[in-house]
Amino acid sequence: MIRQHNIQQQVALLTLIPLLILTVFLEFFLLHGRFSDLDSGLIERGKLIARQMASSSEYGVFSNNQNFLSTLANGVLREHDVRGLVILNAASDILLSAGEISTTMQELSSNARATQIGLSGSHAQLRRAGQVVSQDGQGMGLQIPVKVDSRSVWIYQPIVPAQVSVDDLDFRPPAQQIGAVIIEMSKANTEKYKREMLLVTLVGTALFLLTSLYLVYLASRSITIPTRQLSVAVQQIAQGDLSTRITFTTKVAELATLAQGLNEMTFQLQQDREILQQRIEQATQALREKKEEAERSSHDKSRFLAVASHDLRQPLHALGLYVAELRRQLSLTPQQHLVEQVEQSVDALATLLNALLDISKLDAGAVIPQKQSCNIAAMVTRVASDYQMLATIKNIHLVVRPCKGNVTSDPVLLERILMNLVSNAIRYSYPNGCVLIACRKRGNQMRIEVRDNGIGISQADQADIFREFFQVSKPQLDSSKGQGLGLAIVDRLVKLLGHGIELRSAPNQGSLFALQVPISTEPEKFSGTGTYPVLHASSAEGWESLPLSGKRILVVDDDELVLSGTATILTSWGGTVSTATCLQEARQLLMGGECWDLIISDYQLGVDETGFDVIIAVRAWQGKDIPGILISGDTSPELLLSASSAGHHLLYKPVRPAKLRSLAIFLLNDPESQII
């Protein structure tokens, strides 16, 4: 995020930063020069004292007069900044030391002695010992007469006898060094003066900068105050307060012009906003009316779907029952193949109707998921049981590999997804093929796979496989390949539940559909309407058998056509059937001494009556939990949950007679379904 500064801060920065840089540069330059002068002055004064001391101590060194040398040394020590001195003889032995004798001075004395006896390493030792300041050594050949560190300065001065020239043409041999003087000068006073000078400079600079800053502040007030007021006014305008006006006075012409222009712009915006608000209110009213009209249309559509779901399924349900009875009666006649064709057409019509109604409900948003914990193993087993007969008829091996555990999903919608996938796999598998339903845990997800070794799906078709009415064209496999809506429903349900689906397939190598469903740690709340065996083609006894012989069955339905068809087919299976169109007729039958082993009732019997009421009344009259089957055209999850909670089995119209027969046989032969 960019840090912002106001105008006053920016003016101060633009003024003070160059001034600060220039001031620091000049102070550094001047202080550096002054500090260098102080250091050079200290060294030059030390050299002067050393030369005077060397000249004055010539006699004392030559005669080895300690008292004379001591007097000279005491006089030198009284000089300002002289800390100590050492006088050496010709052999570089110390004749006299006065003041503070530091370790460095002792090292210089030793180096001078080493040079005197001809050691060639003295130059390197002195170079390592200190910093070279001058190279004007004489006599003994020392190349470093001055050594400097942070505390002191040491000056080495040879003592050479003075020679008086008698004749300019006289040849004079070089004078021999008879000794040397080493003086240590203290830098304490110089450093103290430097610190004082630096402190004074910093204080002066700070006062100068503060004064400059104050002057800049005074100069910028005439700009910053009006500008700040302009900024506040602009913020208020941005927040929607178009009544804001700028009232300050300023001598800056540009700011006065800006304030006047801003006031005029605000006035114009205020007028435009009033006009715009009027237009928005008119448009909002029109949109509200259209929204209400759309909601009415959506409500009418939902009501139409509900009516269509019941009214269209009802005649199809009756038609299926009558066709089944017709097939039984013509089972040994030449017309049997015609009945089979009619039955296939009825099944195709029922499948298409269910798919179209489901697609419409999903697109209209009429399906609301009811997510909960459900047993995936029981669900997979139940789906496999429903499609075992179809797989047996097509000579396809249906394999189930369930795993224990619960998942979080809508059990009804998830089961519908699995049913569509399994149905699709069986439909597009080759004869003698195999369909596998398996699930496995992967992290916190349950992966439910439906595999087949059928015709497969090409890469080009995989992009369209979930579209409505799209089919993989292989007419030689199955003449009833469906209408291409099963996977479209699967796609919508998967998105509605928030699950994931994966497709892997290749032509003639089969297909794999994999669902990713979250694993649940909660106990199961719903497991569907229970499992029941399905009559296999290999074990069926034929239409002439009477599987319901001796069983008394109550059938309740407010549609006479459905009531008659259901009673006819149940009677053909050997059952003794009583019929009623409402709860009142069922009660009259009970009062007439009737009793039953099984109740089959339509769910919606009237405005205030349902199949639940019939089952409850019969159970209460007979004093036992008679098994009940509800048949309904309502496919909502709420109805299935209610039926499961009450212990009833729910079938959706149109019901295939074989499924009704299997469920009836199972309930009538299951001792647990007749608890007294």
C-alpha cells in the first residue's frame, strides 16, 4: 500500500531534504578539513619539540650527563600535550625516560636498537606496529619517524652532532648519529576539541533546520489550509453529501478558482442525482412488477409440475398394471409379442416422463437437498438389488464391492445418481459383460465408482455426454438405449449436492464414473425404504404361479382406473383383494369384519387424507403392525423421509408390476414386518 502525504508534508520534504543534504555535506567537508588540521598541527608541534630536544640534548648524550638530560626532559614535559619522552644513546640504549612510557614507545626503542645493529626486518616491524605519517628519518636509517594511533603520536628524532662549515670547499664526512629522542604526544585534548566542535556543529545544524522547517510551515499555511478544506469537501461529496459547499477565502487565485468550480460542479451533480433517483424509482417499480410476474409464473410452473407429476403418472401407472395383466392372460397365445412391444413402449414412456419431470424440477429449483449422514454400503447394495433382474436378463454380471462407512449427502438424490449410472452402465455394456459398483475411502472423501466394459465413450463425445438428449450411437447393442436424459439428471444432481464426478473412458474399453462424496462421522439418520429381494429370471415361477395365494390385501386409491388395475393384477397373483377409494370406505370394511395381511395405498387420497392415515387406522383396528406400501407420483425427498420414518415402503408411479410383486412377496413372508 502506498503511503500518502499531505501537501504540507510534501512541501516540507521537498524543501528540507535538499537543504539537509547540502548542510551535511558542507559540515562533513569543513569538519574533516578542520580535524585534519588539528591532527597535522599536533604532529608538527611534536616534531618541533623533538628537534629542539634533540638539539639541546646533544651534549648530555655525548657526555652521558643524566642531570642535564633530566632537566631538559622536565622542561619538555611541561609543554602542552607532551605525555612522555625517551632519550637513546648511540647504541640505542635508553639513557633517560620521563613521563608516561607506553608499550608502543618501548617497541619503537627496540626497533631503533635493531636497526642500529643492522637487522633488516625493522622496517616491516614498524610498518606492522603503526601508521606511516612521514618518511623523513635520518641517521639510523629509520623510515618511519612518526607513528600514530587513536590515543597518541610518537615522534622519533635522531641526535646528530652539529658541524660548522669552515670552507665551502671543505669535504665533510657524514655525521654519525650519537643518539635519538622519542617523544609521545597525547591526542586527548585534540579529540576533546573535536568532540566539542562536532557537538556545536550538530546543535547549530539542528537549530538551523528547525528554523527552516518553521519558516516553511508558515509559508505553506496559505496553501495547505485551503487545500485541506478542499480535500474534506471532496471526501464528503464522494460519500454522497452533494449539499457540501466551500466557503473559505484565499489570496491564491488558483485555489479560489478551484473552489468556485467545485461548488458549481456539486450543484450540478445534486440536480442530476435528483433526476436519476426519479428514473431509478420508476425502473425499480417496473422491475418489481416484472419480478412479481416472474414469481407468479414460477409458482404456476411449480404447481403445473406437481399436477403433471401426479396426473401424468397416474394413467401410466394404471396402463402398466393392465398391460401386465394382459401379458399374463396372453402368455401362451400368438399375440404375446405384441403385448411385450406395448409393455416396452409403456416402460419407455414412463422413463421419459420421469426424466422430463425431474429435469424440469431441477431447472426450476424446486428440489432442495436434505443433506444428512447415510450408510453408503446399504445404498449401494439396494441399487444393485434393484438392477439385478435387468442385468440377469441381459446376461451381464453385476458385481458389488461396498465399503463400510457413512457419507454426508441427500440419500434420495444420491441414490438417484447411482441408479442412473448403474442403469446407463448396464444399457451400454456388451452381453456377457460386467458392471462393477465399488467404493473406497480417499482422505475425507468417499469415492463411489461405477465401471463397465462396454462400448466406451470417445474423447470428443465426453464433452457432450452430460447434455440433454445426447446418446452414444451404438444401435446394435440395445434397441432401447433411453432418451439421453439420465446423465443430464446426474450432472444437475451432482452440482446441486456440491459433489464431484469424474469420467474416464475410451472407445471399446468401457467407462468409469466416479463420485466424490464427503465422509460423515455422524451416525446414520436415514437408509431409504429398506432392501428387498428381486425375482430373478432364472428363479421365476412364471405368470401361472400364485405367489400371493391365501393373502388378504387392502388396496386404496381415489382413481378408479388405478384401483381396478391394481386389484386385477393382485388377484391374478392369488391374493384376496379388498378395495376402497378413501379412508371412510376402509373403515366400513373394517367394521364389516374385514382384516388384511398387506395394505397398498395411494399417498394422496383427497384434500385432507393420505395413505398414512389409512395404514394408521387399519393397524389400530387390527392391533398389529401390518406392512404397508405407499404408491405416489410425488418424488420429493420429504415424502420419502416421512415414509421411512414411519416404517412404510414407498414406490413411485408408474410402478413396474415385477417390482410391486417382489416387494409384496418380501413383506408378506418377512416375520419382522408383522410385529404384534
